[in-house]
Amino acid sequence: MGSLMDEIIESGGEVFGKEHMETLMLCVQCGKCTGSCPSGRNTAFRTRKLFRMAQEDMREEIFNAPELWFCSTCYTCYERCPKGVKTTDIIRVIRNLAAKAGHMGLAHRMIGVYVLKTGHAVPVGPDQMKLRASLGLDEMAPTTQKYKEQLEQVQTIFKETGFDAMIDFDWDKMALKEE
């Protein structure tokens, strides 16, 4: 296994292009990303701290850092970086690497469960169905949650990509496996 930087560039390069990911090496720790981050105003999220960890090959520390998951992917930092670091996309790649290494919080795993069961991260529940019906709408919007065939396609994608295993999903119980 190479350095974390190499892994970020290689893994992210498959999606965004190698040059896109190599911008991580341009980070000069100026703080523009952290200072302009909406999530950083209310949390301990410090983008440049995570990037320094990546640059120093602190794999376990960055993968276990709760703040890795605080980014809302709003792209404010990405647009404001004076060096053109593709901040948000790099954070997404680091998250993917962390998840593949088994570092994913329960809240994020539960979103995977909702998508597996309904096709949506925030499924329509009974209250929303009643409200929709009272407005003269179908109880269920024309989305994956409504159409069994499309939901089965989503579930097939999860199985073929191994995401179900990544979140420790139990198909018999349609829930996370017991810890």
C-alpha cells in the first residue's frame, strides 16, 4: 500500500481525473476553506486539518476523524480556494476510502439502509402520505419508493458494488446486522 496521498490521487483519479486530485498537493494551509465553511461555523470541521493529515500520511487518524463526515458538500471551499484545490471532491474521495476500510458512522450506514429499503435517503413516511393525499396527490410520489422494479434495480446495484456488505446489511432482516 502506498501513501494516503497516492491512494487519494489514484482512487479519485478514476472518477475526477488524476490532475483534479493532485490539487491536494497545492494546499498551502491558508485557511480560506475553513473560514468560509458553513459546517465549520457550527462544528469542529476544519478542512485544512484533514488535508494536513492526508499530506502527512495519517491514514488511521483521518479515517477515524468524526469531522471527516461534517462536510455538507456545498462546494463553497472549492469555489474560494486561491490555489484551486478541489476540496469537496477530495473530501468525498477520502470518505470513500475510509468507508471501504470499514470506517463509516452509524448515521451514514443507516442512510444506506433507507436507500436499500426504499430507494431514498429520506423515505416518504405515513405522515407525508396523509398530507399528500389531503392535497389531492398520490400518497407516493413517482419515485423509486413507489415502483418495485426500480427499487429492485437499486438493490441490485448495491449488491453488485458490495455496498450492502460495506454497511453490514442483513438482507433477511432488511436491517443492519446485529453488532
